[in-house]
Amino acid sequence: MNTQHGHGDADVLIVGAGASGGVAALELAGRGFRVVCLEQGDWALPDDFTGGKPEWELTRLKQWHPSPNVRGRESDYPVDTKQSPIEPLMFNGVGGSTIMFSGHWVRALPSDFRVRTLDGVADDWPFSYEDLRPFYDEVTHHIGASGLDGDPAYPDPHTFPLPPMPIGKYGLAAAKGMDKLGWHWWPAPNAIASRKFKNRPACLRYGACESGCPTGAKASTDFTHWRDAIAAGAVLVTGARVRQLTVDNRGLVTGAEYVDRTGVVRHQAAGVTVLAANGIGTPRLLLNSASAQFPDGLANSSGLVGKRLMVHPYASVYGTYEDELESWLGPTGQALQSMQFYETDTSRGFVRGAKWNLMPTGGPLTHTVWEPGEDWREAFGPAFHTRLRTTFGRYTEWGITTEDLPEDHNEVVLDPGGATDSDGIPAPKIRYTISENTERMLTFHVDRAVEAHLAAGATSVNPIPVVRESGWHLLGTTRMGTDPATSVVDEYGRVHDVPNLFIIDGSVFVTSTGVNPTATIMAVALRSMRHLADNRHHQTTAE
């Protein structure tokens, strides 16, 4: 098959137009680099989303389902999950998974960067919270996050450009329960505009954040970064499925081969290549780029490409209340968050902790579908009306994001069964088990969340110890570090084995932290790309 040329030579090629790719494109194009980005998905417009339409809850079951295995779009690739209790969730398109994320905008805490020092497990990051803090600040104010300054869980009163979203009736009820117990809570920060911000309107509180914002109020990077990056000169190629990175006889990456939507294989040349394809897509691409020079996969001299996958096993604890709490009202988005049980307390029988988020519980369909094993004839008899009457608007969720420690046996590999995407490119398989430490953590936190609901006046509580479809946070599979023998990239995302290749997505995380990672992913990406731009004259490039 003949390979056609791409879009001219680029100074920098970015693979993936999501959270980190958007940060890279805007930073580098704004600094005068010729930037080309290859994205296998396409643009989405607010009217494509169904949150403001009658079919919203039905489309969430297929067209806007968060799992690529269920959604099955042309831009998606299958992921074999037979050996994982957690289903990986992601979205391919301009904006990446920020199109469908809940918008929780949470910084890691200082202890997250010093886990080995403090708790004797995992490893320390090669930089500290203080090193990352100015980049957190910059990204937070750039995207228009909503929040309340001064959360006592943090050592610094970091600020927000917009006031917090309303906590609502269900947030007030939960806060009163937490106050009774003397537990920490705070109005939650969200990457959602509570007032008009730049080119985005204020949130209209549809509560449809997880299936695409129909107003554009959520800070997905198609709004916050890509339009400005293109205005600055970046070239964004959609429908471009990258099948491998190419290398020269010096072992430098010369660019990428990709398949366009007409089936033509093209090559995009670049002096520097940046991977921003998420914690599954990036190791998949590196493993698919094996060659005589790199027989175990590109950038894999350490053997760690694809290893140490972390996904934040997630628990949901639902409470039913007698009062009408308007728990269908958005954003989704979090109303409150709690760090009460975030830091290590070894008397609990495990190390590290978890972040809690109080969430609304959606529209009526959510409360009327029957449970697995339940007789549908009973579910849709009198029970249908009883369930809807007792739960709709009266049902809230404490969600629990547990820290997942890195373990070599949790991994992303190329599917040994030979599965491919629609262009014949080998698909990934994940092998993942929840650790004993995390199992104990889940049990402890679920029990505490039950207490929180009861203290708030819940009449019944329904805990779900592990939610299968919760694998939004795909982390750790090309970890950073100072030693090439035990890490894939350095502290700025430069691959140890290939000096003109960078990785800037969540795969570089050393530990998973116990919080939603998007703010950290974008702050780390900004730190890495600014360092690249500042040191461009010393950067090795392909010819």
C-alpha cells in the first residue's frame, strides 16, 4: 500500500486532541511552533448532544454511552475487558474525554506526590505539589472553573475565576449530615461555567454533563483550547487514525503513519512528536510501533510500557429521602466534595484514601430500569410507579474515588486474540484486578458513606461497592521518573529512550492520586510543553 504525505513538515506532531493535546497545541502554536495534531474522532457541536432533548436518557444507553465497547462509533476502538472488573471509559473526538467527563475540577493534594516518602509504597513523583501549583492556577483560570476559595483540605487558598455552582437542596441536606458527624465537606469545584465566561454561556443545569453539554458551559477543550490553537496556526486533522510512529536510523521518531477516512495511509512528518492518547491509547500505539530497533515496542527499554495501569475503582452509595431534593437538577458535576478520609490512617487497615463527591441522580429513566435478575413483569407493574415516586428527585449519590496503587500485573497489552479496530490496527486488552489494599479502602469508605446518608436523614441506603462502568481515569502506563530503568519518561514527559518523543497524558502518572485527574493531567501537560518551548534550541529533533 502506498503511503501518501500528510500536511507538510511540522515542528511538533500531537497525537490526540483531548485534554492534554489541547493544552499542548495552544501552548506550542502560541509560541510559534508549526503544530499538526492527528485526531481519530471528529468535532461535536452542542446540538449533537441530547441533554436538552426528550430522547436524552435513551441515547445515553448507546449513542452517548461512555464505553467505546458499547458506543461502537467508527472513531472508537474496541478494548478487551474480559480480565477486568472495571470497564474503561473514553471518548474519541476533538476535546477527547472532556466531551463526556463530569467536570470535577480537583487538584491532587501535596501527599499525592510523596507516597513513597510518607507511606512506604509506590514511588514519589519527580516534582512536588508546589512545583505544579502555578500550572494548576493557570489552567484553572484559563478554562473558567467554578469553585470557592479556601478549602481547608488544601494548604493554599487556591482561587477560581467563577463562583461555585449552587449546591442545591440535595447538597444542603448532605452538608447538614456531614456537619452532624463533624466531617469535612466543601462546595465542589467544577470545570463548568457558573456565569458566562469567554466564549461559553453559564450552565443551564440540565444535568447531562456525562453525555455532552448541550449549551457549551462545560470546559471541554474543544471550547477552551482548540479554537484558539487553530487561530494561532495549529492544524487539526480529524478522522486520522494513527497506526504507528516511524523512526529513523538514529532511533528518533520521524512522525506517524495514519489512516484517513478514505482508507488512504498517510505519513505526517515532524521534528518532535507528542503523545496525548490516554492511558490505554498511548501504550497501544507504542506497542504497535515495535520495530527491529525497538522489538518490545517503542520507548520500552524499561519494560514498563502498558504496565501499572490505575483506574480508580469507584463506589456509589445512594440514599433515598422523604423530602423532594431536586436531585435531577445539574450539574453532573458535583455539588459537594469531601476529603475527610483522604490521607493515610493505618489504623483503618490500608494506606492512602479517597475523595467523595455528591452527585445528582438523573432523570426518570434512571429510576425505573429494572435490576439484573429482577423479574421485569414485577418491575413494570405497581413497582414501577412506587419506585419512580419514592426515588425521582429524592435519591442522591455519594460517589467514592479510591486511590489505586501501581502494580505491574495491571496492564495494557495488544489483544492476543488478534482483535483490531475498523482499520485493522491491533486493539488493546486490559488485565486488571482490584488490590487487597483498595478492597479494604472501598469497604471502609462505603461504610462511612452509609453513615453520612443516615446522618442526613436518608430513609434507605443502597451501596454499590464497585461500579463496573466507572473507568474514566486511565493512568500510569508510561510512568515518569528519573531512572530510565524504572520509568518511561522524565519529569517533563520526554521519553528516556527517544529524546524527540514526549508523552503528556495520564499515562505518565507515577501514582493515581485519589482525585479526578483532569486538572492534574492538564497542569502536567502545560508544565511539560512550556519546558519544551522554553528549551526549543536545545531540543533534539528528527531531520
